[in-house]
Amino acid sequence: MIPASGPYHLANVRVHQSLTSDLAAAYDSDGFALADIAVADVKISSIVAHRQSNTPAGAVDLGGRIVMPCFVDCHTHIDKGHIWPRNPNPDGTFMGALNATGADRAARWSADDVARRMDFSLRSAYAHGTRALRTHLDSVAPQEEISWPVFETMREKWRGRIELQAACLLGVEGVRDTKWFERLAKRVAAAKGVLGVVTYMVPDLEELLDQVFAQAIKHGLDLDFHADETDAVSAISLKKIAEAALWNGFDGNILVGHCCSLARQPDLDALDTLDKVAKAGLAVVSLPMCNLYLQDRRGDGTTPRWRGVTLLHEMKARGIPVAVASDNTRDPFYAYGDLDMLEVYRMATRILHFDHPVGDWPQAVTSTPAKVMRLDGFGTLAAGGAADFIVFKGRNWTELLSRPESDRIVVREGRAIERQLPDYAELDELMVK
């Protein structure tokens, strides 16, 4: 369907108004318009409204199929990925995940082990249509000396296919060791990474956040937090992060993930937090699949009562940039997943009600995370932009989000890639207990 060489035109495709610009066309109630896309020299040379009379000879008629820009996945853990077979979560709880992962990391995370699982994860993401990905790297000693060099090697190996970023990951209590944390910040800066911690309600949280912001400012780093991944109403570290950003005068990008407890708090408290988040310029990413799996899991045989996601609609109404992402994949925090951002968006639509109207929610897996990651030109379809897009069979939202679209066509630099998903059997020797 996609020509293997030379310039070409794709005619009669559906593009969404939130993912392209300057298209003078009539959009339907789902936000789609019919368009023709011309590709030349690895770029999109034009996007124009579809007119049968103006379609050039030899154009490939896609019959109204949806075309979207390649995905941007801004919160993953590919250093943990695929360890489930050798160290599963015993009860599906958050503590079960922490303990199982910690034991596996201490026993098994050599450079070779981490590299092979990372590469497996990236081949999956690439085949599904991801163009950029941020991963957290467990950076508790001595793992940071193993995983960061592996990541840097992997970033070079995948350059041109997936743009990779990394954020360090450690519990906020680790910041108390000020000398070690400053060394870690220097290591992250040398790798052109992002400074990240997991926050929770420790007594000295405000002081520790000041140290995190001080190191970020000193080394010119953006910040990425895990916050309030719990149903505890008392968990308000998102508010504390926003306050710390304001009183430190921080002007870098800040992404905060999870923020689950916000959905459990009284409305006035939650909205006060959101006002501060908006004022501080934070962005928020929800992880709908992982949090649906972990949150409100009960050991008494009863049914969970809530979805585990945060208040994205209220955030968006305040102008807070919001995204959804893959999070964990086949590890103790989430037993499933394949770094398929279409699956993430499909699940988010159902769990978070990204519909009726759809509005510009498709930006949550494309242009919004791209901006948070400072990736110009990613996550959009634009004349002069990279010819990196996905051709689906679905012609409207109900078709697109009802099937896995396992036969989608992923186009990179104007050419369809070979979408070969790696075989789980490749990892069998790493799974021997």
C-alpha cells in the first residue's frame, strides 16, 4: 500500500483536527476531515483537503482510513520490563510489586539482563508506532552505575527510530543523603537525562523537595515525579510539588505521574491543588492500565470500587497539560501490556471518558507529551514535518478503538517499516529462576 520508493500521495485519508494544522477542510462531529497527504524526501510535503477532482494520478486511495502521527510515550519503565515470569507479584498489590521488583533488581539486573529486556521493549514499541519514549531508571545504589550506561548505549543504538529519554527513579528519602544525591544529579546531567524521584508524605517532604529543585536548577535539569500512587486521602505530595516549584522559581519542565489520591479527596481540596498545579506550570500524566491494575486491589475477595486514575478532565479545564502513557510492562507493577500506545489510548478512552466529545484528547498520546519532552515537531501531522505516521483500518473512533489494529501500517521517514514483534521466547534464558 505504501510505495517503497519515490514521492507519493495518500488520498482520501481521515486526519483529526487536533493533530494537524492549517487544513482548510470540513470536520465531522468526531473531529475528522478527509485529506490528501503528499510525501517526498522523508517529509510530508503537503496536507490538503481531499477533493476527488484534485487527486493526482497514481495516488493511493485509502478509503477514509485514519492516519495519526506516531505516538509519544512519556512514562515507562523499560528497565523493569518483562521480569514477571521470574518474579511475579504475589498478590497484585503495590507493596507486593515493590518487594518483588526490589528482590529481582538486587539478584538479576546485570548490564546484559537490563540491555536485553530494554531492547525487547523498544522493538515492541517501535513496531506499534512509538516515535519517542521516556523511561524511568531505578537509580538506587548500586543500580545507577549499571543501568545508566546501558541506557546511553541503547539510546545511540535506537537513534533515528525511537528518541529516548531517561529519568532517574528513587524514593524521596534517598535525597537525605545529600552528597550521594548530588552525585546522582551530576550523573543524570552527564547523560542529558531528567531528575526524578517518588514522593510520598514523609515528615521532611518540603525540605527534600527543596533539595531536588536545587539540584535541578544547579544542573539545568527538567523534573519528573511519581506522586501519590495511593488511595490515601492524606497523600498531597502533588500539592507540595506545585508549591515547591513556585517558591523555588523553577522554570524548567515538570511532569508528575499518577496523582491517584487526588480523585479520593474532597472537591475543594482537590481543586485548590489543581489551581496551584496550573499556576506552577506542571504537566500531569495518568497511567490508566497500571493504576487500574494496582489501585483498590483487595485481599478479601471483594470488588474494587474506583478506577485509580486522576482528575484529567478538571486539569485540562485549567490549562494543565495532560497525557496518558504505558507505565510498566509485564513486571510486578503490571502483569500485562506491550508498550502499544493505541491500547493505552483505547483503555484511557474507556476508563477516563475521552469521548462525547473527543475534543483534543488524541493530543494526550502525541503532541502534549512531545512538548513536555521538548521534542519539536513530534506528535503532529504538518507540511514540512517528518513523514512519521500510522495508517489504521478504522475510519472513525468506534472502528479504531474496537479492535487491536494489529495490521496497522507504521510509516517512518516516508516508508512502511517491517512490523516484527519480538518473540517472548527470546527472553526464556533470562527467566530461569
